[in-house]
Amino acid sequence: MAESPETVVGHEEEVHEDEDFSEIVAADEHWVRRRFVRCTFTGSDLRGLRTEACTFDECDFSRADLGDSAHRGTALRTCTFQGVTLLGAAFHGCSLLGSSMLGARLRPITFADCDLTLVALGRADLRKTDLSGLRMREANLVEADLREADLSGADLSGARLRDARLEGADLRGARIDADGLVQARLTGARVDAEMAVRFAVAHGLVIS
């Protein structure tokens, strides 16, 4: 097991490739401008970890504890978060492009100005979560629970929404394809006039 990268003295943009940080204890540490490529953090204690302008590519965080962690300007691309605890975590200006959060414990969680394009969130519990303005293009939201979530202004173009629960969600200004409007459960969702028209057309109504 490798020691925590926080304890290693290095220069800016210190790079770690194919390293094993499984079960490290790095709670409450502060990582700045660090890059990790194909590294393993399985089962690690990362609770309260703060990252700033870090990059994680193809890293595995399975079963790690990232509760109450805070990430700013950090990229976590094509990473695996299977069974991860993210309760109380906050992401500001981050990219999670292509990452998988299947089976992760997410709520409560904060996303602000983040890119969740191609992120796998199938069956995720995101009830009442603020997801407004996020880029969630082609995300997997199959059977996700988004009841009363704020998705206003979010870009869900190409997102997979089969049986996604959007009852009571705020969808005003959101971008959702016709397939999503047909496949998702939208009872009581708040929409603007434009989406109401697209919803009607997607369900075969003729507006004249």
C-alpha cells in the first residue's frame, strides 16, 4: 500500500501513474495541482479531503469514503466510484466526464458549475438535489430518483432517462430530448411553455 500522496514532497503538477493508494488514510488533507493516472484508491479514508486543480484519469475509488470532501476545479475523468460514500461532498467547477457513480451514496451532495457528461448515475438517489445548470449530456439516469430535484437550465441532451423519477422536479429551461420526455416519469414536474409543447409533441399530440 502506498503512502498518502499528501506526504510526498514534490513540485507543481506532481504526477502519479499506475500507483496503488488502496486503503490510505488521507482524511482532511489538501491536495493542490496533483495528477493521478490509473491509480487505485479502493477502500481509502478520504473523508474531508480537499482537492484544488487536481486531475484524476481512469482512477478507481471503489468503496472509498469521500464524505464531506470538497473539490474545486478538479477533473475526475473516467473514474469509478462504485460503492463510494459521497455524503456531504461538494464539487465546484469540476468535470466528472465519463465517470461511473453506480451504487454510490450521494445525498446530500453539492454540484455547482460541473460537467457530468456521460456520467453513469443509474438508480442514483438524487432527490431534492440542486442540479441546476449542469452539463449532463448523454448521462445514464436510468431509474434514477430525481424527485423534486432542481434541474432548471440543465443540459440533458441525449441523457438516458428510462423510468427516471422526475415527479415534482424543476425542469424549466432544461434541455431534454423527445425520448426522455416519453420515458421519464414527469407527473407534477415544473416546465416552461417551450418544454410543455415539446412534451405534447413527443406524446403524439398535434398543436394547432
